[in-house]
Amino acid sequence: MCGGGEAKWHRLQTRSPGPLALPIATCARIFGSRAYREIFAGIRAYCMFLGYPRSGHSLVGSLLDAHPHAIIAHELHALRYVRYGFSRDQLFWLLLENSRDFSRQGRVWTGYSYLVPGQWQGRFSDLRVIGDKRGGTSVRELRRRPWLLEELRARVALPLKFIHVVRNPYDNIATMHVKNSKGRPLEVAFDHYLGMAHGVLELKQKLPEDDMVDLRHEDLVADPQTRLQALCHFLGLEPETDYLNACASIVFRSPHRTRKDVQWSPELLARAEREFSALPFLSGYSFDA
């Protein structure tokens, strides 16, 4: 089942424990090898997620990682490695390792399994798209250090493709509040979410329209094949029927309305309605709908 690139990757895996644990000279030898250059030569786009914790990023990232021509790491925080000066090949190697490790562990995250049966998670045939599923942290990092966007673009030397996953903001904020182990108040979760939403809006104003796609979690749940097919076309990937059907099989049939599980004050609801109405990508969402 493995293509030529995948076979070379498996051979490299047997002798590559990880760049952070290796001496600089060893890193230079591994990442400068012809085998790695050949594996990475066919990559056509770098995929980056933008958004919010608890919005459905893990599902979307795992579905794309199941494609035979894509590797999407699970929360590597790639921008941190760009900031620390890692080279293009070092960054790509880390993304590959992360995807492989997450798949080997069963792709269980926050109590859910994102394992797509019979597909290519943690593996690839010909690698054409590579990226990282790290939405909220990436938005905050780019707001704090805006120069990182052009640094990333220069480092990977590829077209950048951004996926912005949106969930009903009331559900999203409520889940962030409920799942936070520190007992963060609902108002703090709201401010945290709003900061990321404004960060996304700022990035939208900087990026060409064709470089970012908005994906509503509710739309993905309602029609996973159609939405995933559109994502594949956005990334330049061919969406085969078997792949789409396998991915659809792990998608829940309805999103959970976490907003009903917490107590919203009238003041916070009024503020939320006012703030969300000013953000075009949240148009149509409401507390009651």
C-alpha cells in the first residue's frame, strides 16, 4: 500500500529519534539528506488552522490527515518552531513525526477517538499538503508577533492555506468554560474567545480571500462528504469516494448544545449578541437557534 515516499519515510523513521534530542551535526545530516529532500519536494501547499479551542479543529485536522496526500499534525504549534529558527525541512519533519505519533496512540483527544478506519492517518503515499492543527494558539501568536506570518511564508516557500473552523459561538464559549480545569468564569471564556475572533478578522483583512476558507462545524456535521470535498478542493487534493465515506463514518450526527448547560447573565447575552453581530463569519448564529 505504501508509495515510494512513504517507504523512504519508514526507513528514515528507524534511525531518527527526533530533532530536539539530537546533536546539531546529526540534525544537519538527517535533514540535509537526499531522501528528505525527495519526500518534501512534492509538497504544494502549507495548511494552517485558525480559530478557537473546542470548535471542531481536532475532527477536521484528523479527517484531512486521513487523506493519502496530506499530513496534518495535531497541535505541534508550528509557529513556535518557526520563531525559534527551525529550517523548512526540520519543521516538516516535526509535523510528520507528530502525525505519526498521534496516530500510533489511537488519535484519542478530549475523550473522543478521531481514528478514520482504513485510511492514511500518520502515513502518506505522495505528500502534497502538510500543516498543523493549532487554531487558537496560532491566532494569538500571530496577533502578538505579526511578523511571523511573513516569516512562515518565507520559511516554507509554499502557498499558505488557512482553515477557519467556526462553531456556534455560544456553544464554543460554554464548552471552553466547562472544560477548563482552572474553573475559568464564563465571562473570561467569552473575552478569550472574542480576542481570538478579532484576531481572525485582522488576518482576514491581510490575506487574499482565496487563501482562507470558513468552515462551520454545524455544516460539516450535517453533510460531511460535501464539506470535506470542498476542503480537499481548497487544498488541491483529490477527494476519493472511499476516503469521503470513511471520514463521514466518524462524524457525529448532531453538535452538542453546550450553551444550555451553563448560566448566562442577561448582560453577557446582550453583549454577546452585540459583539457577534459585528463579525461577518458569525452571521446567523444566535443563542436560541
